[in-house]
Amino acid sequence: ETGVTQTPRHLVMGMTNKKSLKCEQHLGHNAMYWYKQSAKKPLELMFVYSLEERVENNSVPSRFSPECPNSSHLFLHLHTLQPEDSALYLCASSQDLASGRGETQYFGPGTRLLVL
Amino acid sequence: DQQVKQNSPSLSVQEGRISILNCDYTNSMFDYFLWYKKYPAEGPTFLISISSIKDKNEDGRFTVFLNKSAKHLSLHIVPSQPGDSAVYFCAASVGAGNMLTFGGGTRLMVKP
């Protein structure tokens, strides 16, 4: 596999469920990102990790819990979500957090999440 | 409050004609601007960028124009091709680094 992969691609969950989204990058990058794209809204940056340390948390509710066990993997743990959390969740990676400009950010295909 | 706005949710253009996608921003600290392209079931991919020290950047059929005084940038695609049909996102950043603020996207449809 090359690039940035995300699993699952689609997920339906109830409000009381606990699930996890997985992101893996095969590019040797040191920074990874979670974005949320809701219908008719811009991509919103949720979390940023650099060298496995969280460096940004954009006021995301605690029902979203990120985990970066190593520089190649990023998880987003979900629990007690609300229907308004239904969205496309995109993972991205870049060589470093401040290696240059945005063109070095590579996105995965996303996980389409539906919360019932 | 959205700092980067794409006011046209969709645009339809005939093949061979020019496509013009617009983006406005409010944060005067933004000094680097990017366009990403997204096909269905795929993540966004980088298309073209421009630094605030320039007012134009060209790459093949794609040209980005920046008007700092108006806080406005645009992406021109000439000639448009059916394969250009996708959602285009405008993004901006402050200083070095990869913290991007995105617009809501414009869906471009190029008709054969």
C-alpha cells in the first residue's frame, strides 16, 4: 500500500457505541492530522500530531479521542457521539509540521461516518 | 466565523471554456494560499499554491491569481476538461508550517 490509507471507509454507529478510525501513512512522514468535513461546511482541522506528540487540539469535544502510537499510525477513538458528528473524517500527513507549505500534506480517502 | 469562503457551491462550464473559481478570506495574516482538488471517494490532492509576495502563479492549464487588497484569490482553468470535474477547495495558512484553514469547496462540472 502506498500513500495514506484509512479504515474503515464507511461506518454506521449508534450514539452509545465505541468505535475507532484508523489512519496509516506509508510515506515516512512525521506529522499527521485529523480533519472533519461536515455537509456544506469547510474542512475543519481537529488534531495535529508531530513526532507522536499532539500539538493542536481545535476545541474538539472529548467524545473524540486521538491516539498516535507511532509516526505511521493515527487513530481517532469515538464514544457517545451525536448525530451531528456524522461527517467525513479525513486523515492527512506531511513530512514535518513546519517543513514547508501546505502542498506537502497528503490526504487519505476519508471515513464516512453516520451516527444514528 | 469562516476565515476562508468559497461563495459558489457549484459551477458548470462547457468543455474547452475557462473555469473560474473564487475564494475570499478575512484574515490579513494569511500569507500562503493553496488550491486542492477532490474527486469522490478520494482525499483532497494539492493542485497549485501562491505566496502573498506574488499576484499570479501558473502551472499548465491552472493559474491562481491573488488580490491582497481585496483579500481575494481565484483559480483559472483553461481549457476546462471533463476530467477537471471535482470539488475544489481553497486553503490558507499563516507563516511556515502546515496549519491550513479551508474554504467550503466549489463543485466544478465540466460538460463535454
